[in-house]
Amino acid sequence: MTPRRRVAIHLELELPYKRHAALFAGTQQYAREHGWESIIDEFVAENLPARSKSNLPYDGVIARTSDKLHRRASSLGLPLVNVWFNSPIMTKRPGVFPDFAAIGRLKAEHLLARGFRRFAAILREDRGQRLETAAFIDTVEKAGFACAKATIPLHSTRDHATWVKLQQIISASMDCWQPPVGVTAHDESVGRMILQMCGTRDWHVPRDVAIIAGWNEDVLCNDPRPSLTSVEPGYEQIGYAAARMLDGLMDEADTAKRSAKRPNLTRVMMPPQGVIVRESTDFYAVEDEIVAAALQFIAAHSHAAINPNDVAKSVSQEPRTLRRRFRRFLGRPIASEIRRARIERAKRELLQSDRSLDAIAFDVGFETGRQLRDAFRRELGVTPGEFRHQERSGGSPA
């Protein structure tokens, strides 16, 4: 009988973050399905033998990997999967991470869809944030708009002086904002600070400042009011994918072929599950109330077979009158906004499921898969299948 595999889990679970606990939950789902014995060991590097490769305590490790753990595992030939994107050895080990660029694009697309035309980004100077913010700004600029950017200290609660500096940087950035403005923030705590500082300026959230922040840490997002819109990266899926990757590495080690091969440095970037819309962006930044109401109707019914006449009827307007208002305040026709909303919904479905193109097309308001393909080619320059492949394989072998 094949012995159960023993896998060490080093995820700093004492930290009260969803990105640690949910990732752990994903590893445990895989472990249950495959009969692993999981051992939480926050000092794996120290508990591994210094030299001997015999009688290793573990068959593999999933970790927020330090340089010390990387070196110790390498010397022992121990399979190791990294799940910490800001790890100092990120380029030296296979790993699974959130697709930060996709998160940045998703945040920008959400604010653009809400009608915002002025933008700001508050970021910390780390590897993931640079990717996310660059993608956010690129998406905004491709839509024809500018984005102000401010960089804050990486460890803002290290001491009181750093905390004061953080507030000063955000305040100086806000001095340059012209409401209504759509803002992306590194994490929920920074989003909360911006919310509080808006209050001191008599700015209303989300009418004057709409905020999308962090990666859906529910406790910080939901309270106090107004609640914070965020992006759900899908950390359980990341944990599950990391465990699956480790299983493959352990299979390689078992066949004794690993030493004869080049090191496996595959890095997988997992697409986010979507925007979790809460009060901080529950607004359409359009000067015309009728157009704003029409946008709300389109967003709520983009999965249905609606047309410009249906939209006009929903806001008690003549179709010709509403078309003029759309041209004046948005610079695009009603049909274009319906198509954009359907494509955004289709993009989420393509990334979050393996459903067929025809099934997705029907659910997002297109009559056939061919119509959806034509819309993707026209708007994005790729087919839905190509979009799904590109987004899902964005971090494949590096």
C-alpha cells in the first residue's frame, strides 16, 4: 500500500487575512480528495535536516517561501511550491498567484462602466501592486482618460511617523482630485482611510469619490458604512491549484527523474472571480440623471435580450431623445453600452467557468455563440476562446 503523502503547509496562518486562510482552505480541499496528511509548520526551514536526504519529514511543501526555505529545500531535493508573489525567490521556484494585472483591469473596467472619467490610484510599492496599478492605468488610458498616482509606504503601521506620512501622501493626492473621481486603493485599510478623509472634505462616497479597494477581506469591506467594493481573487482556487502543482512535482520526484531535468519554474497566475460591488461604487457618475438610470437598467439586464427601445422605455423616454442624451453625456450610442455590458459579463463567465461558448452567449444576451465571437473580435481583437486562453495562461511557464 502506498503511504500517504505528508505535506507541510507554511502560510503564516496567525495573520488574520483571508488571503492566508482561504488559500489554506484550498490546499485542504485538494488534500482531502487525494488522501494527503497535511502538517501546519510555520518553521519548515528550521525543521528540515541540514544535509541528509533520507527520512525527510515531508514529501513536499506549500509555502510563502523565504530565501532560507528555498535554499534548504533545494539542497534536499524537496518539492516546494511558492504562493507568495513578493517572495525574494519568486523567480526561482514554481508557484501559483493571483493575476494582479487582471485584477487591475477589472477594477478599471468597473469604474469606467460606472461612468467615471477621472481616476486616481493609491498603491504600495510591492511587486503585485505595481502590476495591478500599471494594468489599471493602462486600461484607463486606453479608454482615453488620465489617472493620478500616489505611492505610499509599504509598512504604513510600522510606527507613528510612517502613519502620519501615509496620511499626508493621501491628503496631498486628494488635493489634486476633481470629483467625481474613481479611485483604486491597494487594500481595504487604505480604502477605509480614504473614506474617512473624504468625510473631512465634505465629499460624498460614492457620488463624489467612488472607491474600489483590496481583495475582498469581508470584515473590512462590510463595516462600517459605506461598505467597500472590492475584487475577489479566489484564494481557495489558488490554494487548490498550488496543491495540484505540488502533486505533480512530487510525482516527478518519485520517478527519480527530477535531477536529470531542468528545474520546473512554472508560475501560474489565476484570474480573479469578479468585482464584489458594495456601496462605495454604487453610483453612475453621469451628470444626466436619466442617462444614469438607463445605465443602471443596462447593468441589471445585460443578460437579457434588451435593445435601445427597452432601455428608453425603462426611463420613460422616447428612443430618439435618449439616444441624443447618450451621445451628449457618454459619447457613445445606447447599443454600444449594451454590447459593452454583455461583453464584460461574458468575460467574467469565460474566466470563472468552463462552460461552452454557446451557453455563455445565451446567458449574457447574445442569441448565438457566433454573435458573441463577432462581438469579441470587433471589440477586443480576439475570439472568446483566445481571450479565455490568454487570461488563464498569462503566467504559464516563465
